[in-house]
Amino acid sequence: MLTHVWIIPGLMAVSFALILLFGKRFSEKITSGIGIFFIGVCFVLACVTSVNWIQRINDPVPDPSAAASVISQPSDAGPAPVPGMTDAEAVVGAEVGPAEAAADATHAAGESTPTTEATTTGSTSTESTATEHAAGGEEHETKAAPIVTRWTWFQIGGIHFEFGFIADGLSILMLFTVTAISLLVHIYSKEYLHDDVRFTHYYAFLSLFSAAMLFYVTSSNTIQMLTGWELVGVCSFALIGHWWEDKNNSDAALKAFLTNRVGDVGLIIGVIITFFAAGATSFNVLHINQYALSPAANQTLLLVGALCLFGGVTSKSGQFPLHTWLPDAMAGPTPVSALIHAATMVVAGVYLVARLYSVFYEGLNIGDNWINYIAVIGAITIVGGAALAFVQTDIKKVLAYSTISQLGYMVMALGVGAWTGAIFHLFTHAFFKACLFLGAGSVSHAAHHTFDMRKMGGLRKYMPTTFKTFIIGTIALMGIFPLAGFWSKDEVLAGALNGQGGHAYLFMTIAGLLGAVMTCAYMTRVIYLTFYGEYRGHGTPHESPKVMTVPLWILAGGAIVLGLVNLPNWFKIGDVAYTTRFEHYVEPTFAFPVIDHAEFNLGLALGSLALGALGIFLAYQYYWLAKSPLLGLRDKSKVFGRGYWVLENKYGLDHLYTDIIVGGVKGPIARASYWFNNTVIDTVVNTAGTASVATGRVLYAQVDQKVVDGLVLSTGAGAEESGEALRHIQTGRVQQYAALLFAGAAILAVIFVVIV
Amino acid sequence: MYLNQFLMLAAAIFCIGVYGVLVRRNGIMVLMSVELILNAVNINLVAFGAFRHDITGQVFALFVIAIAAAEVGVGLALVMMLYRNSRSIDVDDIDLMKG
């Protein structure tokens, strides 16, 4: 399966096509059935792939030729053995992998670049080199190398555009996460979107989104990643605007799309910069990463490239200051929010950084620093997003800001070098946040399709299952021991405190801890407003049907146990390898910087737990008991009043974008352009027009009528007159002609005789 | 062998031919006069060929005879069509192209 990961996005594309073409003819049951069936198959395949990958890392292959045959398989048995097909990844992975292992202390990987390898075509040469290296190199390193199956897409001027799929720990983790969440969302949507006007449209886009996201995470080169990135953006746009009859929804869709465009400009420039930086020969991510790690790398170029790429990350992953679209994106159906705007699409940016980590690591000099751009943006996003969550009355918007805040954790973790922490948090967050979103959807399904928490309350009694799963998701999000969020958040915090090369990222640690307090507090607020007190809405709420609660339970189960996949070594008892499994299987060993792994820090863990408890306590006192000393602070203190005002206005970023930037363009600049257009350009155009008309008249009267026509007419007249004159020669008498002929001949003969 | 007598004969036949072509009104007679002109040329060719011991002249003469046959075929066909259309083979009557 590792060499055929392309099947998974391919299946979803088939599902999309089927639903799009035939969905309208079928009942809802069959339409949703197609989607669920395909994503189910994909999920199974993703599980198979995961198992294959784990086996590949686990089982040492004692026979090097066996290793070689595994590795070079794609070149023999590739899915489309066209002549132009380059040999499989293998080459990149297997050959340079051991080379790096040998020299990884000096970062001197990539003496041989993938491009040069790629020129050795034919399976024979591949196999022999692979064998050689497998024999010489450390087996573990060879095996952990990513498997890339690739074909030549096209070639222009010696530049090799490849089309390929990568299978390594990171992409397979993403395959698993995306298919798992997507499957549950597909099932859940069947009930949630029941009797919807655009049920078919919804399922088609859900499939297309899954296809695009899976395609994105399995892409082996940046061009392909860009394609997938834009495709998920389109699906996000379409699904946010699912109920476009409401202007707010279509505005939100447009806002999401346009805000992402801003970042995507950076992304495209970043892709181009990294391509040219790495020798302008290949877009392959491994090639780019290897270049970034090689001593020849141009650090300035990498820095610029990394910052441009991070522009894309900022918008897609909702980082400050381009996060504004994400809360508005909640206008879409709730399952979409769970799948796209919480669990998968928004982590595309995090995935991008993780995939091109060497570029970011070297470009921003993460290893030898105590502050850098990515970490700072992440830290700002954690605190900024969490603060905004307090003033929202819409339950989905609270969760959206919470997502922003958690994405901040991931980005910050990448910024401080805690790669595994970031990806681990991505993984656990996908589950508990999807659980919370689907829980919110269930609540709204019960409470007359409102997301306003002011119209909820007391739902604990009416919908016990939703309540229980929501509580589990909340505790996981708060990072309370021993649920999933605790382990991943703690790993991020420990990574920040530990830092790289002895430089602790102290500011980021503090931001992370502050974020933990705030997360606990705002989630307590949500729980109180939604599930406790008296019901404030209309009618009688009811529990959702099984098709919605079962996915909730599965996600809640994930939120409980998934943290255990990366237990810190601190918990290790005996020789059984059950700690840091996640790190072991997912963290790349090939074309990857050497990073320090933070150890479990008991003090930090207890500290964050204590701070979390403090957050819960403060919120409990404030909202539940309503006798906190903090009550009424915004009326009593001017500073807090101002702060509240700032938060209510979302730091004024929306005003900045809509009124100042867009308004600035629309207002004075547009007016100025209008004036310029009316006076200057129109004058020029009009003058030019009048002048041409006048010139035309003169030309017509003088040149055309007199000169040209005169010429033409006189030619005709001349021909006529000369014809009239010459017609008399034409007597029609044959013998006269013959006489003339002989006379002419005689004259010519005389001339001939005289001259010769 | 004197060349002159042949040339004189050829010139005489040529002149007769030209006279015929210019003067005779009967289309057939015109064609026959053209044959005379061609044969005057043939005599010249053969005479010069014999005089210079060169076979080329005779070969040319043969070609001329062949082409003359073709020409007279076409010519007679024309005259016949002319007769069919106007019941006359008088060349003076053929003045449709008069300007």
C-alpha cells in the first residue's frame, strides 16, 4: 500500500464524480451511502497503510536485497509503467538516507541530490545502488526513508516536473486522521443535513474536499501541494456558502476565500523561491529539504522563502492577523466546520511547515535562537484567539476561536522546534475538536437550529449523550490529565521550555501556559451557558438520533485514549517499547534537521494543570456562582472596559480589513481613480477620437477621393481608351494575320542576317 | 554535291507555300500550302544534314513530318467544323474575332 497511496485520494475523486453526476437521481440514502462507502474504504486503506508503515519501521530487514526489492518496487511494478517514468523514490530515500545517517551530525546530507539520482533510469541501476547503500548504511535509517512513487509529468528546458505521491510517517498520519474524521462527518451529516435543499451538492463537495485534502497530504512536490491547497480552499468556500441564500453566509464564504488569497500569494512566491533556491531542478519536497540542510544552502534565501510560505500558513491555518475568516466560516453547516474548519483543512498550513520543516528550521534558525517569527505568531495567536473566545455568544464561534488558539499551539510548537509536539497536537486536536463541533451541531439540532448560547442552557438534562461527549471533548481540550489534550499540549509546552540547543523559548512557554488558563476558563463558560442553568430557548429540546451520537462517542473515545500513543519516556517501566511511539513512527529521519526532544517535565505538567484548574475555578466563580471579585470589572475599571471593547471588536482587525483597506480602496482611491478616469483618460481618449475623425475626413476628401480614386479610375479609363484604339488592328481576317506573321519573320530574318 | 540547288528548291517551295497561305481562300488549300512550307524546311534540314555528314538533320526532318501530320489532322478537323457551322470553308468568312 505504501507505494500506492494515490489510490486513496483517487477513490474520493471517483466518489465526487459519482455523486456529482448521478446524485440527483438517487435518494438521499444512496447519495450519502456512496460517500460513506468510499470514505469508509479510504479509511480502511489508510489503516492498512499505517500498519504497513509501522511494520516497515518495526521489522528490521536482515537481507539487504530484500530491502532493495521493497524499495525499488515502484519502478518495476509502478501503476503506469510509461517510458518517461522515473524510478521510484526509493532513489531519493534509500540512497541518500544512509548517507545522511553517516553524516547527520554535520547536516551534510545530500552530497548526492535526488535529481542526479533520478537520472539513473532503469530498475537495474536503482536496485544495485540501493542494495549497496542498504548494505553499507544503518538499516533503520533506510527503512524510515519516505517512499515516493513518482512519474514525469512534463519536462521544460531540463526542469523536471514530476507528479508523485509520498508515503512517510507524516503523510500517513494525515491520511489516517483525515479519513477517520471525514468518515464520521459523512455519517453524521446524513442526519444533520436531512432534507436539505442541496443534499447532493453537499455530499459531492464533502467527497471532493476529502479527495483534495488526501491529495494534498500525499503530494511529493510543492506544485502538487499547491494544487491540493487551492482545491481544499475551493471546497471550503463552497461549503461555507452552502446556504448562500442568506447574504451573511455568502459573505462569509467570500471572506474566507479572499483572506486565503492574501496568504496564498505568499505561498506561491515561497514555492517559487524554494524551487529556485534548491537549484531550480525539482519541486520535490525531499530535494528542497535536503538543499536546506546542505552546507551550501543560502540562509537568506531560505529565510525569505520560509516567510513567504508562512504567509500561506497564516491565512490557511488561521494565524494572527489573518485568522478573521475562520470564525465567520462557521456560517457553513456544522459538520463542515468540524471537518474542514477544525480538524483537517485548517491544519494544512501546519502540515506545510512540518513537511518543509528543514526550510523553516534552517531559514529561521530555530535551532540556535530564543525567538523567531513563527513562534511569536503562534504565541500571539494562542493568547489572542483564546481571549476572543470569551466574548462570543455563538457556541460555534467560541469553538472557532478555540481552534485558532490551538492552531497557535501547533505553529508555536513548530517554531520552537517541537515538531512532534506540533503534529501530535494536530492529531489529538482533530479528534477532540471535531467531537466538540459535532456536539455543538447536536445541540443546535436539538435547540431549534440556533447556535446562540443565550438561547440554550440546561441542556444537560435533555441530551445526556451529547452532554457527556461534549464534556469529554472539553476536558481533552483543556488539557486535563490523562486525556489526549494533556499529553499533546504538555509536549508542546515542554518543547518550548526546553527549546533547541539550550536556548529556552521562555516567552512562548509563558504564552502557552496563559493559553492553557484561558482555554480552561472559556470552555467552562461554554459548558455553563450551554448545559447548566435553565433552558432559555423555545420548545423542548431532544436528544439527537443514534446516527449523530455514535460518531460523537467514537470521537470522544479518541479524545480519551489517543494521548496515550505518545507517552513520554518518563512513564517508561521495563523494556516494553510503549512510550513515544508517535514520535518513533511519525517523525521523519530523512532530510530532517536534528532537533532536541524535550523530556517530560513534571513541574511544567503540574504547573499547567494547576493553572488550568485555576482557570476553571475563576470561570466557575464568575459564571456559576456569579460572585467573583472579577464581576463588574469592566464597569468599574476603565482599562478593563476598554479591553472588553477591544475584544468585542476583535482587535479591530475586521475594521482594518473591511473599512480601512477595502474601504480605502473603495473610497478615496476609487474616487480618485474615477476622477482620473473621467478627466485625464477620457480627455485623452476623446481627443484621440476627435482627432482621428478629423484626420479621417481630410484623408477621405483629399487622399481617398482624389488621389486613390483618381488613380484607379484613370487606370480603367486608360485601359478602355487604349482598347478602343487598338481594336481596329483586330480585323479577324486570318490571312492578314498570316501576312503580318511572315512580314515579321522576314524582318527578323533580315535583322538576323545583317547583324550576324 | 552542291548545296545551292537544294536551297534554291527549298526557297522556291517556301515562297509558293507562303503565297498559297496568303492568297488562297479555300481553307484546305491554306493547309496544303502550310505543308509546302514545312516540306521546304525539311528539304533544307536534309540538305544541310547530308552536306555536313550529320544525321541530326534527317532526324529533325522526321520529327517535322510527324508533327506536320498531327498539325494537318487538327487543321482538317477545324476546317470540317467550320464547314459544318457555316457551310463554307472560305477563310475570309472566319472573322468572328473582328475587333
